[in-house]
Amino acid sequence: MELALYAPGLGYYARNDHQFGALPASGSDFVTAPELSPLFGRALARQVGQALEAAATDEVLEFGAGSGVLAAQLLDALGSRVARYSIVDLSGALAGRQRATLQRFGARVRWLDALPDAINAVVVGNEVLDAMPVQLLAFDGACWRERGVVAVGEAFAWSDCATDSTPPVEAGFVPGTVVEVGRQARAFVATIGERLRRGAVFFIDYGFPQGEYYHPQRTGGTLMCHRGHRVDADPLVEVGLKDITAHVDFTSIALAAHETGCDVVGYTTQAHFLINCGLLDDLRDADARVIAPAHKLIAEHEMGELFKAIGFARGLPSFDPIGFAHGDRTHRL
């Protein structure tokens, strides 16, 4: 999965393609919330602004900035409250697009080659955790085996091998079940938590708490691919030409942050988060061209329920994030 997504010059995110866009006619493969509506960034900016004040900082750090559209929305909304906007992105090709999108902000935006040793900032990441490689485990009825990939001529095939790894829960799995374990995402969050000195972190992505993620009826896991705004479940064809992704186990993300000493300050649906951050106020006098795409951000059958927001912080003992004021689901993690 890591090679298919990030191999230099060959991986899906390492080529000069336009992965993000609202319609297939643009040559894109999927749409993200910032590309769908600028009101996503405007609402998120209110939460970021509150956190900047609480942390007494003027820096935002974004991971996986995509086309740079979210960064532009946040910078426009926050204005002079952000003196420095730092971006960490594995894709050099996408960094080029980001530079073009963010050129008008000048030296306020910088790109980092590595994670800072100490973070005193507000950290954001939209659809970052789902793009981190996962471990696949397959249950044969007696034991778990790790699922890998082998070459068969010019094609690829699955190959299972012995492993000591197991899912983080025992849930009465049936033979034939395949699940994902997001070790890399958890390690990534743990590293951020360890380096966070004073600030807050907000991730928005699609996924579930652990009890739902490893529900025994979810026998096929969540691994899926995107190309041309169509979804398929076979990552072994058209390798490097389509996105490969897995839903996020938000319980493991919360635990990773908590175990580093950070406070988990909230977990809720994207709909609740954006409404708490004033999205409905932005729509009050809007016309249908603005309302229609923004509605997809909060509609249950679109992005509103499947996508979740999670936040954690350090050094902010009285911080009460507005994004989780109503509908907080931390108790479900």
C-alpha cells in the first residue's frame, strides 16, 4: 500500500495528477470537503482560531495538505491571526500544486521536510489518517494470518502468512473475515502527541470507534480504492493509478494521543462539528449554489455521519473546543 501510494514517480500521490476535484470531468478521482465547499474551511477556521487563542500561538501546522485549498480557506478566514502556516506532505508533486494555490500568501506559508521536534501550534489534518498504510489480517477460523502481496507474472495476488498480530478486540469473528490494523496511523498520532508542547490537534476523516470498526458483521474490512469518482475493492489492479484507503479506527487514535499524556478534547460527527463551528450561520443568506454542496458536508447519507472529527490537546487545561460543544461522542470510543 505504501509503495502503491508513495513510491517516487510511480505512487498514486507521487505523480503530477489531479486527484482532487468535484467531478470526473476534471480528471479527478474523488472530492474532499474543502474542494466541495469553501464553507468547510470557514467553519474549521473558527475552531482553529479558538485554539490559537487558547495556546497563545500564531502557527498552524497542516499534514497532507492535498491541493492546498484547505490551507487557503483557513488563511483567508483567519487573516493576521496566522503568522506562519507550515505544511508537511509526503508528496512532492502535491507540494508543487500547493505552492501554486498558496502563492498569494507569500512567506507566511512554508513546507517542512520533517516533523518538528517540538510543536507549539494548532495542527489540522483532513483525510490524512485514511491514506496511511494498514496491515491486513485474515481469519481462517483457527488463527489470524497476515495478508501480503506477491507477483504472479505481470500481475499481483494475495498471499497469507503466519503472524503474531491480532485485531485489538475479540469480537466473535467468523472464518473468512479480513480486517485492517492501522499501526502507522497510530504511531503517527503518538509521535505528534509526544512532540506537542502547547497546542491542539484536529483530525477529520471517515471511520468508526473500535466497537463498530471490528464488528463481527464487517467481514470484509474497509479497504477500498477510488478512481474517476468510482469505488472498488481491488487494490491489486491499476496499481499506482488509483487511491487506496481504509477507514480510521478512532479508538486507537484516541488511545495513541492519550498514552502520550495529551487530553482527548472531543470526538463527534463531521455534521455536529461543522454545525457547532457555525456552518448554519454561513448558510442563512446563501443561495442554492452555495447551500447544495455545503449540505453534503452535514447530510447523514453524504459526509455528515460517516466522517468524524477528533481533537486532542496539551498545555491547555481549560480549553473547551467549540466543535464538540454539542453531540460529543467521546464516550463511544
